[in-house]
Amino acid sequence: LQSLLGSSFRGVIVSDFYAVYDGIGQDQQKCWVHLLRDSHLTVQASPNDRERQRLHSELTKLYGKITRFRSKPHWRQWQAKRLEHRIDRQLQDLAQADWHDAQCRRLAKRVRKYHHELLACLRYQTVLPENNTAERGLRPVVVQRKITNGNRSSKGAHTYEVNMTVMETLRRQGGELLTQLRDTLWQRAWAQKFGVTSLG
């Protein structure tokens, strides 16, 4: 993971709870959707269990507070900090509660370990509280890999990575791929014709 990110990476890592991220030493945001999905699955497995229902309900309420605050048109950092402090205390209270159910204890242990990393989305306006957006962005690549069994060479894999990165970036920026390719090729042809080495 460190070699993939590089030594100069200073961003916030948004991820699920996979343990490989624990030792990376970066500010992180853990995915609320993964946490709520797991708590919901415990309720589905035992619908009449009051403890599981309570834990899932409390976590869902806290996530609702976060998403409602983040949807406000005018973000106030002091308000975010106050909300972060309040939700952090509530998360710790949930984590330290006397849960009898083993699945509740498992989820409480996760909350206890990562409570601070569940709230980076309140410290940074641009950090999402989930990594589903990233997973949806990767899905076409994963499907393509499943169909084709991957690339046949390292060079081909690298070319594919670059192409998909450019296309996904354009899509997210609202750009038109064919228009952008046409403009890029035109600029390159113009630069070669007139001996310009940089287009600025």
C-alpha cells in the first residue's frame, strides 16, 4: 500500500476496515456504509434480537446526523468540530456498553478501535463518509478484468490504468471523452507543425 501511494502522499485515505490500512500512518476515514451494512446483516440474521436492533439503530442515527450536517449549504468548521466531539463521545459510549451478544461485541470492538477515523469527514469538507463512490468508480475495471482475465503484460496493464484514470476523471468533471481526445490530438498536431514543445 505504501509503495502504491508513494512517500509524498498527504491526503486522507477513505477505506473499509481492511487491516492493511491500520499501519499506514495517514489521516483516515473509515466507511460508514460498510459499518452499517455489517450491523444490518446482524439484525437480519436474528431479527428479534433487541441488542442488535439497538446497536444498528444508534449507528444509523449517528450517520444520519453526519450526512445532514454535511448537506448544509454553509459549512462552519466550529460547528463541525462541536458535532465531531459529540458524536465521538456517543460512539465511545456505544463501544463501551455492556453488550451480551457476540456480534454486538464484535462491532463495538470495531467502533472502539476506529471511532476517530469514522469522523474525518467532519474535519475535512471534501472527505466523504464512505468509500462506495470509489468502489463504484472501480466497478467497470473490475468487470472488464473478470471478462478478459486481465492484461497480458505489465505495459498493457499500465496503459489500461492510465486510460481508465483519464476517462473516469473526465466523466467526473463532466467532460466529453471524444471532444477531449479530438482537442488533444489537434493541439498536439498544431504543436508538432509549428515546433512548439509545450502548450502551457
